[in-house]
Amino acid sequence: MPTGFRCKRAYDEPEDADGYRVLVDRLWPRGVSKDVARIDEWAKDVTPSNELRTWFHHDATADFAEFTRRYEAELTGDAQQEGLRTLRAEGERQRVTLVTAAKEPEHSHVAVLLKHLR
């Protein structure tokens, strides 16, 4: 079985090839039932804080580089580091699909998270 990490939107159909599915959003994706999502773990400890998430999504002047800097600073916390270690260990055992509701995962916290996991 393949190992490592990949990303998929919560609104895309789950597949067996996804392996271990981890929701990496602080909020549950709107309109997606838990049965349909087939989430194995909800890793809230590695998601951006409510304050950072709100700032990035609601402030027209928010820029991705500044968001990245702030999120990386948050990822240095003890709980976040433990969450990253847990995900890395899972990624060494099997494929891990990071599941998000973000419309553009490559311009979201998921891109930053993937960088730290790889």
C-alpha cells in the first residue's frame, strides 16, 4: 500500500485509495454527513486557530504569505507538534489523505501543513 500524504476536498467522493482520511479543518464541512465523508480522524490540533482562520477568510487585506507566517508560528506549539508527529507516523504506515473543505487547497492552510508533514 502506498504511504505518504495527499490532499482531497471534502466534497469529492471518498475512495479506497485515499487510505487513512484525516479532516484538517477546524469546522466540519457544510452539507457533508459523517457517513459520506468517511473520516478516520479529525485533527483539530493542527488546524489554524479560530482567530487566524477568521482573519484570513474575512479580511480583504489578508495575504497568503502573512497567513503562512502566522500559521507556521502556531504549528510550533506543543499540541500542534504532537499532532504533526502523529500524522507523520501514520503517513509512514499508510497513505494519508488530508481532507478539507477549502475551495483552493493549494492556497490554504493545507499547503502549509503538507510542507510540514513532508
